[in-house]
Amino acid sequence: MAKELVLSDGKKVKIKQGKGIDLLHAQMKAKTSEEIPYALIAELCEIDGNFLVYEDILELPIEDVITLQAAISGKFQLAQPSA
């Protein structure tokens, strides 16, 4: 199920349920390991009906980037070991 949120400028974001292939694509597109989170946002997020490249994510206002990072990181919680 896709998660939805609104950016500071009113643009609507749909965040799709990520899969391993999305992470692999983000890793391949990023130039450095520090850019992987931005590339992953680009892989998973549709903003006002458009998919962006990760360089576009770098140009978003910082509050929107932080919001998107939080939304993405919340989707990938590690499984807790059973006792």
C-alpha cells in the first residue's frame, strides 16, 4: 500500500512499498554511498504524478528532504529477533 504526504509547496507525494530491487537501483544510480538515500527517495516517490531523478531530490527544500527521508526510513524497520 502506498503512503501519501504533502510537501511544503503543496505537492502531493505517493511513496510506494519498496522492494530489494528498488534499493539495488538506488545503489547503482548513486555516485557515492552518501547519495543512496536520495536515490532511494527518487526510486520510491512519485511527486505530483512525476518520478524524479535523485539529482532533483537534492534540489528540494531541506524540510521536504528530511520529511521524505523520515517517511522512507520508517518503511524499512529491521525485523526484531524473537526471544
